[in-house]
Amino acid sequence: MVRNEDGSVRHVQGFVTDISRHVHDDVRQNSKPSRAAVQPGQDEPRHKDAEIELEKIFDRTAVQQLMSDFCQLTGIGGALLDLKGNVLASTGWEDICIKFHRAHPETNRYCMESDMVLSQDVRPGEYKIYRCKNNMLDIVMPIMVEGRHVGNLFTGQFFFEDEPPDHQLFMEQAGRYGFDEQQYLAALKKSTFA
């Protein structure tokens, strides 16, 4: 990230590098075998069948900083999750999600289902825009290591400027889950529009 003298963001520079050959040894050391990976009489799992633990092969501090800088530049938050739904890095989540959806047991369950189910079946190099079960938009992109899906990068939550939220629907959600309607709709109004 290149900044002006006053500290504001001027532009972002970046590069993408395939690190597969560099993480090969880390993957071997930090992988857990799947049931099919260990054959009777084997002590070590076969590398190609080992489960890769995303958390063990990336620099959490660097990724968190990159995501924070992206959010500061674009106003769009995001999260990095492993395939078990564990949030490994995040930034810029909307108040409506933090204070309401993720704070209520039923709507939090919808968040988890959205993160785990609605985000499935995205091919490498592609992304999927979907409406979560709490009626916010998210974009998900798979994270691949050595050809294996190890996690997901999410950007959102947001609304498209030309598709404003259905206020009646959100008022109904406020009533259904016991949210303070005024505060809930105020949080909705503060949401990101892209």
C-alpha cells in the first residue's frame, strides 16, 4: 500500500505468487491424514491425500494487515475462513452482522450455514456472489493449495446500489428475532453499497 504524506492511501500495489512448491514441506509436516490417507501398516500419510490445515501454512499477521488495508481502501470488509468455518482473519464486518446477525443464536446459525453451504462448489479461479440466509450479499472465492480447496476468502457483506434492501423484509426479521427495530434498521442503513 502506497500512502500520501498525510498517511491516506494513494494506491495499492500487489503481486500474486504460486507458493505451492514452497509450502510443500510445511504441508507434509502440518497435515492430518484423512481416513483414506493411511493404509493398514502405514505410519505416514501419503502426501497427496493429506488434509492441509490453512491456519498452519499462512502468515496470519500479514494476511490480516492486507485485508485491513483493502477494507480501508475500498470500504468493503472480508474474512478468511477454513473449511470448518473458523474465522482466521477478518475486517470491516457490517454492524448489522456483528451486533445483530452474529449475536443472535438463530441468525448466527444462518451465518454459519451461509459460510459453509452457500459458498460450496466454487471452482478454482472463480467466485460466487450469493445472498446469505440473513439477506445480505457476500462474495466467496476458494483458496487452493496444491490443487486442493483449503479455505475461502469472503468479501462483503453489502448491497448493490441498484438493488436496495427490502426494508419490509428487514423489519420482519427485527420482529422475528427480537431485534430493536430502530437500531436494526439504522445498522441496515449504514451497510455498504457497491
